[in-house]
Amino acid sequence: MKQWASPVLVLVLTTSLFFLGVDARAQSSSEHHPASIATGTLHNLQNEPDEGKWEGSTEGIAYSEFNHRFVGLFVLLFGLAELGHALRYRLPVWPRLVLPGALGVIGTYLLIWSDHEAWPIGSFTFVQTFSGQDPEILQHKLYGVFSSIAAVSETLRRISWARHPVWAIPLLVLGLGGALLLFFHSHGDHPGNHRIVLHHTVLGSFGIGAAVSSAMVAWASGISPQTAKRWELVWAGLVIGMGFQLLVYSE
């Protein structure tokens, strides 16, 4: 089985990069499409976004799909690294740092580029972005905060600077909180809202399962290594499922 690990990983990464490439080209072409004026992507004279035009537009859909698939690629990557650990492959130490590294990339990306109109790349100020006047934007930024905090705590755990079991709590609590938020995450008056809700429901279900399995791994580690291994496999499988779900996300 192990001799197939590298070819399978290459196939998965190639497929993932294909999805990202297709979506990136769609996003790039949409930026030069004449419909950008009609869909309100231009700001008015007060440099405020034309509300209600970006959501559901060609440009808005391309931007959102790319963001989901970009995040999905890194979720899939750390899911595969966790699977390798769960199967007890003879791997160097660094794959254990793929999870915090991927979470760090995801957190940084979302804090900067999650929404085109939000701080720091859009017209909204920091206060407007985090005040909650747009719940969708606030939730995206919260996912960035959650990922960044979990990245720090998991890095400290995996380099053995934080050995106490309490350091496993941030990944569990923030992962569970992020999963539950998906059930309340709305894209407003979006023409593909039913499809989006379905995607988020599946992702939220995977996320809850992953959080629970992560807690079981921490609980079983000091009691039964065999039980811990089983829960590690469940954890890795659910994370990989989330990665694939994000890669096929469509509005």
C-alpha cells in the first residue's frame, strides 16, 4: 500500500491545482469583462461599494469560488499529512508541521483577501470590517483569526514547546466553532444560495465530526494507542473530505 502513497499524492495535488487554475483563469477573465460595470464592481464617487451588485455577479462568484478552492487545497494537504501520520508511515518530522503551516497560510489569506470590499484590500475600514455590519465579511475574517490561533498552538505542540494536553484545546474549540458557524453562514441575496447552503451544511457536518475525532485522539492518546490510531484515521479522513468539498465548491 505504501508504494502507492507518492503517486496518489501527486495525482491529488495535480487535480487540486487544476481546479485552482481553472478558477483563477475565470477570475482573471471576469475582471476584464464589460459586465463589471453593470454588476457594480466599480466604486462610486465616495469610494463606497455599490451594495447588492457584487454578490452573485460573475466577478463575485469567481472570487468566492477561488477563495474556497484555495483554502481547500491547503486543507487537503494537511489532511494527507495527518493521514500519513495516522498510518504510521516512516516520515520525517516536518510533515507533522504541515497542519500548522497550512492553517497559517489559510489564516493569513483570509485576513487579507477573504472579501474584495473589506479591510485591508477594500474600501471598508478595519472598524467597518470587524464591526459586524456585514455578517458574511465578519465570519470570513473570524475564520482567518481561528486558523491563525490554531496554527500557533499546534506549532508549539508539535515542536514540543507546549506539552500539556490543554494546548490541544484551541484546535478543538476553534474547529468546532468554525464548523457550527457554517450552519449560519449566509451569502445574502445570492442567486445560488440553495447550492451554497448545501455546501456549507456538508462542510459543517465534516467539521463537527473532525472536531469530535480530534478530541477523541487527545483523550485516547494516554489510554489506548490503538484507539487513538483509529480516531486519528477518522480525523484525517474527515479533514480530507473537507478539502475535497472545498475544491468542488461552486456557486
